[in-house]
Amino acid sequence: MSSTTSSTSSETRITSGTLLPGNTTSAPVSNTTSPMWSATRITSATVLPATATPTALPASNFTGVLRGPAPSSQACHYRPEAMDGAPLVAVLQNEDIRHRNLSLAYPYVGSVGFDSDGITPLYVSVRDAAKGSHLIDVSDPSAVTIFDSRNNSMRLDVTGIHFVTGHCNLTVSYLIDNMYTQLAQQSLEMCSRGPMALLATEQTFTQTLLLRDQCNEPVGPAVRQYPDLRLDDEQCVPVGPPGSGNGTWVFNCPWQSAGSSVQRCMSAVQRDAVDFLLYDPFNGGCADVSSVVTLLDAHAQDLLNTTALQQELYNQVGNGTTAGDKFYKVDDTVMYYMQLWESLKSTLSKTRGLNPGRGSNLKQYLDTYNSYRNFGADACASLNGSFNTPAVLSLSAGSSTFPMLAVFNDFPVATSPLTARIQNPAKLACCPNGGVAVTSPDNGTCAYRPAALVPGTNCVCGKTASQQSVAFGYRQCDNFVSQCDADSDCADAGYAGYLCLIGSCCGKGMCFDPFECSRPNVLLLPGSV
């Protein structure tokens, strides 16, 4: 077998080789002496087929159970990797809690691993009373996987329960039909708590907009483009009658992915790690992960025990005997698998908490930690302290865009209505700086002042006979359609809807199309783009 090991990181990649079913798992995969987790991935390997295939297995509390080697989809489990390499690791302030003479329930969270953005949690590392570490993968909402330092793993997913070594051999899978439905039937009380906790964690705030168009008229639901309010990249949802009354629009805006990097990270830790493990329904069932582990602890004892795992592995490698164990290390492998299961139970089972009736040890740890510090803030601040960017509220409506309508440094408990004037391409080209042309006393040149010019266009903000400020398309005097003294003169000349421009360089009033400069590429209103 050939392998390549970087001298600058604790990463081992097996690039080629043949793995016998009984390759030992008694030695760590990585030869690093670093106390940090090593990243290990088998990129190309041939695992010799096991001699056993999944077979039906009677179980005390489940129906439709098959036991055998892991299927191809579960043949290898990999620790979550960051987009740009090694995960960013945030260490919790557990020593500060201990200095307050408080006891932390074991296992407790020693660190949290994040993706390269410093926001998305990938795993939590838990430490037990014997100072051993296990990593719980929270990067996949459809599965929960626990790894030991040798990269042996145990996974719960929609198909059942899977044990895999770090070398992707000597695997054991329990494939259970509708496992989560069966668990729900065994404990309705535990399951019923999931959805309520999920709703309790949703964070939204209400934002009211008072929208008027370029002619200072209320904006109603007929406007195109329909108002699109966003907090960072998250779309706010309109509620109530749109544009009711005086152009009032009300939106519910999600906060989970908004705010500064620290705030977005805190929301992600709560949602993707804490809620995922302790509260949210898991894999289409009504039980959360903690409840699933609790129920398996109570109802799967005939499946998840040393004898049952040994029996399966001996069937795979030694025809049901212990003859080949010195070569295959079955007993060692089973020991590692049971340690994984014990660690998962100790962390998440509600019946194994240090203080009975207060939930799992993970929940009790978080309750204690959050009594004096903030778990999410501590996990996120060290990674995002220098990137404290506020949340930006942006608006697109009609042909106007406001990239920064408002900013929020913290979750807005009570927001004030925001006003904005948008450009509605279906309305007149009203503009704020209507003026008349002036003639230079020096050279007799007639022109509009710069403030009346609409930048980047041939449109000029002029005055009508009725003293409205309306933009018109600049042209030679002979190219206007008709002369006028009042707006009604244009309709009389056959140009219904046209207005009478006064104060131009043509000496007389000129009829013009007041919608010509309402087109989207003409910026009539300052402050929008």
C-alpha cells in the first residue's frame, strides 16, 4: 500500500491500495502526534468483498431488520471538510466556567469546527471523563455521525445504523424499515416536542415601508417590478394587503442568516448544531436526534451490544468462529464500535444526564455554559471578531434599487417605518429638479442648468405649463410634435396624454411625451441605482 503524508498538516491520504477485510484498526490512521484531529480520506481503495450479505434478523422492538456489511453508500465515512481545506476550529471557554466552581457534565463540547466562511458549523468535538475525544458531524441534516480518533465511525441515517472502521473495512449495518416511524410509535411523548422547539427558534422581524413613486403618489400592487425587500441575501415576505392606504407595505424579514458575521455564525450554530442535535425533527420523523438516541438506548439493546456486533463480524471473516481474530482484530474493532455508541449515548441520551430530568448531558452542559457565558458567541467571536459587518436591508421596486436602505447591527426588536421614493415606469417621468433654460449674458447661448440634466441620458428635468417637474427627451426645436401654451393644447393637436413644456430654448411651449423618460435606464430619483 502506498500513501502520501504532508509535512505541513496532519492529513493522510491513501491514494491506492488493496484493503483486506481484516485490516487492523488498532493503530491510528495518521502518524501525527498533534493533539488536533487529523483529516483522513481514502481516495482510491479496493475493499475485498465480505463473505456475508445482509440477512434478516429478529429484533425485540423492530420489524424489517437486516444485518450485514455496510452497503456501498455507507462503505466509508469521512469527517466533514471545509471548502478551502482544514476546518476552522473554535475552542470553548470551559475553564472560565470551571473557575466559577461549576461542574460541567461529561461529555462536554471542547471545540466546534467551522467551514471556511467561519459561519457554518461542521462538527462539535466532545470530551469524555477519561479525556478522550469524539467528533460529531453536524454538516449533514440527514445523518448524524460520530468519529473516534482512529476515524472509526457510527452513523444514524434514514436507512438505519452503520459502523465503519477508519480503513473502510469490517463494517456492520443494521438496515431497519422505517426506523424513525417505528421509534415514534414507541414513544409519542418524546416525539411531540420536536416541531414546537423548531418553531420557537425561528427569528423574524416586521419591517414597514412607506413607498411613493417619482410623482409622490402612493405605490400600489400594480407596480412593476413588485417590491423585493431583502436582508443581506434573504428575501423578506410581504404580509397583509400590498400597498394599502398610503403606499404602506409590510414585510416579515428572516434574521437567521443576517447580521454581522458573528451574528450569522451564532444563528448557524444554534440552528445547525444545537437545534439539530437537541430539538429539530430528524429524518422525517417527529423525534429529534437526542430523542432518537434515547429511544435506541432503550429499545435497541439486542442490536447494539458487543455480542451482536462480534457475531456479525465473525460471520464475515471467520465463518462464525474466532479463529481468525488475531489477524482480523474483530474484538478490537467491536470495542471501538461500542465505545462510539457509549459516547453517543453519554452525550445525547436523555436518560444518561448527570442530573436526572434535565435532559441529555449535552443539553445540561449547554444550560450551565449559557448561564454564565454564551455558547454561540464564544464559538463564533474568535473566528469572526474582525469581520463585524452589519446586516444590510436592500430594496428593489419598479425600476429603482436601493442597495442600502437601512443597516442593523443587532436584531431589530422594534423597527420604525422606512420611506422610499421609487421610479415607476408606468407613471409620468416626474423629477425633483425641474427648471427652465437660461440664456448666457456673455455669449447668448441658451441651455439648462446642470442640476436639471439627468446623468447619462438625453433627458432633461423641465417644467410644464401646469408647473409640474417632468423629464423630457432633449431634441431640436423642429423635432417636437407641436407648439402649445397649455397642456390641453397638445390633446387638441391630436397628442392625447402629451404635456406642454415651457421655458425651453425654443421660445414657445412644446408638446412632449411625459412617459419617454420613465424608461428603466433613466435615473430620475437620486439615491437609487
